[in-house]
Amino acid sequence: MPDPTPYIIYTDGACLGNPGPGGYAAIVRQGAQEREFSGGFRRTTNNRMELTAAIVALESIPAGSQATLYSDSNYLVQAVNLGWARGWKAKGWRRSTKEKALNPDLWERLLKLLDQRKVTFVWVRGHAGNSQNERCDRLSVAAAQRPNLPPDAVFEAGEKI
Amino acid sequence: MPDPTPYIIYTDGACLGNPGPGGYAAIVRQGAQEREFSGGFRRTTNNRMELTAAIVALESIPAGSQATLYSDSNYLVQAVNLGWARGWKAKGWRRSTKEKALNPDLWERLLKLLDQRKVTFVWVRGHAGNSQNERCDRLSVAAAQRPNLPPDAVFEAGEKI
RNA sequence: GGACACCUCCUAGU
DNA sequence: ACTAGGAGGTGTCC
């Protein structure tokens, strides 16, 4: 049975060049316990990193748990809160008959995690003095700068076309 | 008819904190004659002081005259020489559809002065041994340190919003 | 047309 | 380490 204490999660993504070397970071707190996660890819996009940060954070908490997740990405927060992502999935990852919804690999992972957890997404303005958001920002930039980053295989495959 | 001898002008701005107490200074020379101007505000920005220094200097020379103005502010020199300021004005003080151009009050004053004078702006690297620039620097810092500085009303009004 | 984010480059002021 | 300013851009959505 999952611990009923809710999680507080901050996430951020960075990308040096967009597309370029990218990093993600998450701070996951439950009561007095706090964990940090970060990582990067050698070539990706800012929005893929914002999504990945949320995925990594939610993968770190058990199914059935409750969380509030803070992000400065409107792409992420609105796609969840306004039901965009569910709509794209329902239409076979299309936004309209002729326009594809992007990053379906990451959205699939995220929606599955959300099915198993009770998560509230909250948008926070970036670079506006929120210390947790700013720490995530620094962590994600640092991750993007690490040497020998692995490939974001899905992104790089999409570029070859 | 204006004196045809060209003016040599050095300007600088300083700001203790940005935003913070700010000072401007100008040295205006014509032949053997030299004048100095300086002043300050209790709370303003570095770029507003760089602009103000140029405005005060050009207000001190007659319409129709010719001048070369040296400044270490890229904001000032490029906005004049590359036509940025004219462009912002033409677009209703916007840099793009969504981004406002800042300090329109000062740019309006400066552009009007430039319409009536033949002024060449030259950028000089700050703190690089130019004695006139360094004297301006000292004057502007001293001005910023004076007690009982008046308010930069436009700046403080903009902060309240 | 709008929003958010991610940058790249440059300068100045602390 | 910070803030105030400028030019150019992409990633994504409505």
C-alpha cells in the first residue's frame, strides 16, 4: 500500500541550442525526504527535456501515490490540464487531420504514469524567483553540459527523415 | 548660424546596483573650450544613465552643430548606428509584435536631438585606458553617490506596475 | 495572431 | 555570482 504522504515535485528542462545538447532535472520531495534526478542527451529539444523531467520524476514515485508537479512549461502543463495530450492520443497522435502531434513516445510514457498516480500539474513562471524552479534550472543546464551524453534515439531517428 | 567647429563629446553612465542609485556624466569640448555635466537619480538603470548622458550632452550644443560622441554603451551606440531606435519608434516602440522597446521616453528625446544635429556615435571599450572615458566614469560614479538624489520618475512609475 | 519555454551572440553596470 | 539592455533563432501548442 503506497505511502499516503503526497509528493511535491519540481521539474525543468534545458537545451543548449534547441536542438542541441539537452538536460532535465527533477526535485522530488515527500515530507522531509528529498531526492534529485538529472540527466541529458547529446542532441534533443527543449520540450522533450521538459517532458522527460516529468516522466523521470513520476517514475520515481510508486503507483497509487499522490503528487503535485510544478513546471514552467506551458507545453507540458496545458497538454495535461487541458486534455490536449489525451486528445492527440485519441486521434492517433494527430492534432488535426493533417498535422501530427509531436513527441508521442514521451507522451505515451507520461499518460501511462498519470493513469496510475493522482498528479496535479501546476504552472510556475520561469526565472521569477522560485528557488526550487531555479535549482532545477541549474541542475538541468549542468546535465546538458556533461560530456559524453547518450543519444536521444527517438529524436535523432526523427531528424534523419 | 552655428559655430562650425565640431564638438567632441564623451559620455558615461553608472549605476550602483542596477537598478539602484545612478549617475551620468558628459564632457563636451569645442576647440579649447570644455564643459562638464553630471547628475544622478535615486533609483534607475545603467542603460537609462548611458542614454541620459548623451541627451544632456547634446542638449548643451546648438541645433545645427556637428559632433562626435564617444560612449562605451553598446545599447546606445548600436541603437543609433544600426537604426534600432528608429525602427522601434516606427513600430510604436515595439521590438517585435510581442516585445516592447524599453526607455521610449529617453529615446524620443535623443532622436529629436539627433534630427537637429549632425552627430557621429563612436563606441569605445570601457576601462581600456581612454582618459576621457575614464574621467566620465569617475564623474558618473560620483554623481550616483551624491545624497538626496531626485527620482527618475519614469523608471519608478514603470516599476509600480 | 497569441502563449510558454529553450537558446545563440553582444555590451554595460554591480 | 547577480541585473539591465540589445540582435537573431527553434520547440511546441492554441
